[in-house]
Amino acid sequence: MSAATLADTGPGEHPAADTGDTAPPARYLYKHKLWTRVWHWTNVFVFFIMVGSGLGILNAHPHLYWGDHGAQPDHPWLELPHWPGWATIPGSYNLALSRRWHLFFALILAFNLLIFMIVSLANKHFQRDLAIKPKEIAPGHLWYDIKEHLALRFHDAANPTAFNVLQKIAYASVIFGMLPLIIFTGLSLSPGINASWPWLLELFGGRASARSLHFLAMVGLLGFIIVHLALVILAGPIREVGSMITGYWKAPEEH
């Protein structure tokens, strides 16, 4: 297939099959817009740095509490082990350096999300691809999608590029839930932000609670990433990763 053929292919369309005895070309669908791909791969790099530096910060006091304060005499709701050097950034304990790494990449994470939201509203990506229709959350529809996933059928043959309702729920929970939560709880832990926006710390129930919520949001994002990677492998890693690099997704033969 020529580059010109691909360039003329619009979203959800496929090139016409060749005539003659030769087999028709594979159907390539334009699935991921440029900014979605930039946002995705930036997050891959940023989140890796933030988890490592965050664990380095957590090593200073690996105990979590609820309320305004949390210190050694208090009873934590969760006691964590010290993380080994290979899991933290930097590789040896250095609280100041871990904080610098964490705060710098937190800014990239926050502005990357803000720009992605603005662009996705402008190009109607949210409205067109991620809006959850009432009929999609009906018990029968949800159960059907769950059964399709268990049977390793992840795409609708009639509209292969469309997101199914489980994908919509997962992506919406990350974009509008876990990412904003991890950003704003992180901001609330900054003394400078506390001075300007004291209401933000009060919103999360105090410094200790904000720190706990920040950790839980990170765990939620890690859980999403693990499930996401597992489904990418099951759906065909070359096809799925390739579409997130080029934008074009090769539809399976049955579609």
C-alpha cells in the first residue's frame, strides 16, 4: 500500500481493495490523533520518573495516616517497607534530590494533562470517543462487554476503532479522576501552595490525608497501567503499539 493511499484514508475508513487475483491489502484505520500519541508517550516517561522519585520521598517516612498530622507516635493505617535503591530515583537515599525530580516532572504531568484536555475538547475527541451513553451502562450492555473481553474480543467488527464502554469507563476514571487527584493532592503537600490556597489542604482533610490519597491515586494508576499492558499484549502488541506510534491501526482480518 502506498503512502498516498494511507494519507487519503480518513478516520474509520479503509482503502479500496485491489482488483484482480491478488489478495486485498490489510485495512488500516486512523485511530489515534497526533496529540493523543504525544500525550500518551510523554506520560509513559513522566510516570516512570515520578513513581521512582515518589518512592524515594516515601522512604523518608514509609507510613501513611489520616487527618492533619502523621508522625512516629501516631498509629498509621498503612506501614510500608523501605524501597530498594533500584526502585527509587536517585538510586541511593537522597530526599532533596528525589523531591526535585518529583516536582519537576509533576509540572510536566500537569501541563501535559491540561493541554490534552483543551485539545480534546476542541477537536471533540472527548465528546466523540469517550462520552458514555446511558444505554452503554445498562447491566445487559455491561455484561455483554465483559463477556466479549473474557473471550478476547476487544473490538466491534462494525466499528473497530470505537472504544467499548469498559475502555471509556477506564479512560474517563484516569483522565478525570485519578490524574487530577494525584496532581491536586501533590499540590496540597507544597508549603507554598498551602500559603496561597489553604482551602486545598482542607479539601482533602489535612496533610496526612492528602499524602494518603496521593499514594492511593498512584496505586490506582499503576493498577490501570498493569491491566492496560495485559490487554495490549492479548489484543496484539505489534498492532496496538504501532497504532500509538503512527496513528494507524491494522484491523484484524475478521474485521
